[in-house]
Amino acid sequence: MGQTMRSPRGPRCIALVGPFQSGKTTLLEAILARTGAIARAGSVDAGTSFGDSSPEARQHKMGVALTAATTTFMGESYTFIDCPGSIEFAHDMHAALPAVDAAVVVCEADERKLPQLQIILRELEDLGIPRFLFLNKIDKADSRVTEALNTLQPASRIPLVLRQIPIWNGDLIAGYVDLALERAFVYREHMASEVVDLGGGDLDREKEARFSMLERLADHDDSLMEQLLEDVAPPRDAVFDDLSRELREGLICPVLLGSALRENGVSRLLKALRHEAPDVAETASRLGATGSDASAYVFKTSHLQHGGKLSLARVLNGQFRDGDAVHASSGEAGKISGIHALISGSDTKRQQAGPGDLVAFGKLDAVKTGDTLSNGKTVPAQLVEVLPAPPVLAMALSAADRKDDVKLGQALLRLNEEDPSLTIIHNAQTHDIVLWGQGEMHLRVAQERLQERYGVAVKSHQPSIGYQETIRKSVTQRGRHKKQSGGHGQFGDVVLEIAPMPRGSGFTFGERVVGGAVPRNYIPAVEEGVKDGLAKGPLGFPVVDLSVTLVDGSFHTVDSSDMAFRTAGRIGISEALPQCQPVLLEPIHTVEIVCPTEATAKVNAILSGRRGQILSFDTRDGWPGWDTVRAMMPEAEIGDLIVELRSATAGAGSFTRTFDRMAEVTGRLADQIVAANRPAAA
């Protein structure tokens, strides 16, 4: 079917993705303004945009969570999901992408942002999501579009196919030629472009560029190839159908030009989406949503201050009605209490939602991000599994006011529901609540949300490092506890043999008591006392990798008790450890860093400066232009590694880490660590 003969499709959902500060939110503003959803486009810098509307986004002038807005164009409904560009807030994009029909990748011809662009395109490729490239800020272009395309092509595994070429007026771009329509347009600021006649050199450039586009399409269309070889002009409808089919099959990525700030190229982008982007039926098929029951995929959870919990979901098939009982793929069940749709920038309630609709279901308290919902009688299969990226930076939190401890715990659980890329760990050793995230800004925004949305002021500090200590020398030590205070006294007397064990052995307790010197019923109490003494050794840290054997002792028939022998055991081990040549241990991790090749030398220098021992570096498998570096690093040096790493890699580098072993630290460094931890340990 040709472009002019198509029937209307159901609601479609389009993701706006791209590197940090590429102009995604500005493009959303331009789309909403051009389609009449808002009176005029707002500004990110001025804090008036529909997207990035949260206090945190306004404050930092950047996307920190996805924004969804529904509008209509030429009688059809479109929901656009503006995804944050920063790698620190990428989880929202990871969760939302499976739900969309197509993506618009907003980028500019900036070689420094190529690694970020490659990361995004790779994810779209792996998910099988059709994608357009919107080459933004074309009004500021300082290179020819073909040069820009050559710069960007290495980021994509499929051909980037130029759909438009610019019309130049001196050094400025005045408009563009649509190579599929064979029409020329001149830009008008904040208005639709105007059709103009094409002639002279522009006509020659158009013919050359159109032939190049058709050659790309002919790689997958034998009929078109024959027409080109025979110098026969292919029908325009056939060209559009090829563009649409090859986009959907993941064979090409069409490239459109524009300036979101000036609203240039927006109408042409919308028309390309209208004609070529697939609809929800194809998305449901891609995800495997083929059952007869209604199904929806939950890609975001939000907690409103006064409106309760909302589950943002894309309906894939069937109908959901307000009040429906639903099952989640997790096995949980609930009842929909309110269906909300974002129409023209406002929150609108509705009675039902059908295929293609993006809505927020109210009060599904047991449902979480990533769940598949069904209103059938059985638990549905999980269609999508979105695993958060491993966390890379941590801070320890505590409520500024102790009476808010419970409130803090509840607020953190809600934050984690909204953003599963946050990880909350309760450190049993230090009693810290440790919040792990994807970077410095990610954790800062989490802290701001705790304060502004949940009213919990928090104090933060660097998390404690898991230092331990062990011993190098064996000793035998008596521990004696005797106390008389009227009535029954306290008496416990033990002789302990303490010996070092191989690294990683932990702690073992045994006994070789003969002749009933210590009655058997008191021996467990002695072990508990020894464990008490090992909780903090002479250097101030837990003691590991040693054996303690009870070999002798004495007791009193009246004054001995479990408590007395527990105290004697603690005294014995505490007096023995300083004689055992205690030595400090620090945790060592295996760190694997992925980074663009041009940054590898910087990364190696960073690792060396952090006491890292580089094990290997090699090309990253399947990622041209990337390397993988493996190293051993002390946990103490990993703390803010991500900050330095992102700085050296234009925000694209990241790492994973795995605990490897405990290693001895001696000399001046050990003295500094012990001294620095004394106040905290006291």
C-alpha cells in the first residue's frame, strides 16, 4: 500500500533516546507544540518544559526520569517517551524500550558522543526495535551531512540511510530536500516548512543523494535493483514501502535532519513515523504477547505524594477496565483502581484501555516494574526481563533525626520501587544503610527525593571499607574471670591455644579439655566469649583466619556460670591477640572496565594511580572501537572510581567488580588505615 492509501492505525508509542544533552526533551516540546498538545514549546534552560518537569530535573537542567506524553497527529494517537540521556539514569530507558513500537535516536555530529550513541544503538539493535536517527542542531552544523554520516556510521551495525539532504544558503542551512518525496522545503522558525522549487546545483545533489539512498534499498529488493540497472525511475509508493519494510526488518536506519529548538524538521519526522513505524500488533508479536487474555507490560512505577502508587503500562492486546482484577507475572494479584492517560500534557482518567494505549494503572500495590499484567484467570508469563546495571557508587545514609529512622526505611523502599537501579544494603558489621547507585548525580538525586518528596532529611558519608585483621603467630593464653559481690560470685577460668590459619579459612573453635577441668556444659559459652573478642581485634577490625582451642581451665561449683565462662573466653582472646603479631587485611576485587579504545591509556593510568594491578586488556568482543581492561584493585580505591572513569571516557565507560580475596596491608599504609578508623571504631 502506498503512502497516500494507508488506513489509520491504533495508538503508537515512540521512544526518544540519545546521548546526554542531544536535545531529546527539546524535540518532545517541539512535537507537542507542532501537534497542538501545548500552546508553545517550553525551554529546558528556563525550566518551562513539559518534559524534565520534576524539581530535580529542573534544578540540574537534565533528565533524571522518563517523561511520557500523548498527542495526536493527522488523526492518530502517539505517545512519546522521553528517556534520560545520562548513563546514570539509563534504567528508565532499559525498562521502557521493550514497550515501544519504534525509537527516534536524537544525536548530533559530535565524535565525542559516538561511544554513548553506540551503546544506545546496540541496545535497540539487540531488542529488534526499528529506529530513526534525527540529526539534531543541524542549524549549527559545521560539516557536510555526508561527513557527519561517515562520523556516525561506526556506531551502527546497520547502514545509516540519508533520507534528506540540506539546502545551503552560504554557510547556513536554509532547508532540506526529502529524497523519498523528491521535494524541497525551506525552514520557517517555529512553523511548518514551506515547499519550494528545486533547481540548479541543489537538483544535481538531490539526484546523486537519491540514487545513493535507492542503492541502499536495492540491497534488499531485487526488483528495485533491476530498475536502477535499467535506469527506470521506481514508483514513489514502492520506494516508501521499501523504506518502511527495511526499517521494520532492521535492515536500515533512516536519517532525518532538523533543529528541535527551532522546530525545524519536526513535521517531516512525524510523517515518517506515521507512515513507516510499526504499530502495537507488531510489538506484541515481538514480545510474544499472543494469548487471548488482555495483557500489558509495566515499565515504570511512580509514587504520588497524595495519589498513591501508579503503574505505567503499555497495553499490548485486549481491554482493561477500571475495577478489573488482574494477575501479574510475579504471581501477585490486584485490582485496578483508576486508569490514567497522559493526553495533551494533562492527567486524564478513563474507564478502559485497549491495544496500544499507554496508561497508568492505580493502586496495584503488589505490582512492580517489569511485570506482565493480565485480566485472565491465570498468572501470565513474564514477557520482559530488565535487569538493572550493576551499581558502581555508594553512600552510607542515616536519618538526620533519629525519630525518622522508620520513615527513612519506608522512603528508600519506595525509591527502589520507582528506580530498581538503586540498591539498598544494610551493613550488619557497621550498621550503616548503604545506598548503591549508577553514579554521583544518581545518588544526589536520590538524596534530594528523600528530602523533597518524602520529607526525610538524611546525613551521608563514605561507606566503611570491609577491613579485617588476622594473626601471624601462635600463643597460649589464660583467661580468668573472678568477681565476688555478695551472694553468688562469678568464676570462669580458661586456657586457650590460638593459631593462625590459611587465608580464607575463617574461624574454627575446638577443645581438648581432659579431666573435666571445664565442664562440658560451659564449653559453648567459652566459644561465644571468644567470638565476642574476635568482633574487634587490636587494630580495630574483625579477626579472621585463626583457630582457637580450649585446652584447660578450672571452675567453681557455686560461682561458675555460662556468663562467667563467656567473659573468661572474651578476656583470654582479647589478651592473646596483641601477642599474636596482628596484621591488617583489606578486600581486593577483580575489576572489569569497558571503555572506548581512545581512552584505554587514560584508564590504565587511573588504575595504576589507585594501586590497581592490571591483569589484561583486550578488544571488547563484538564492540569495535572498545576495549576491556581487567585489574585487581583494593576496595578502598574503588570508592569513586566511576567518577574518574566517566570523566576520562566522555560518560561512556563503566565497570563491574567481584570480590576476590583479603590481602595483607603493612607498613605506613596500614598505620594510616588503622589511625583513620580508630575514631569510628572507638
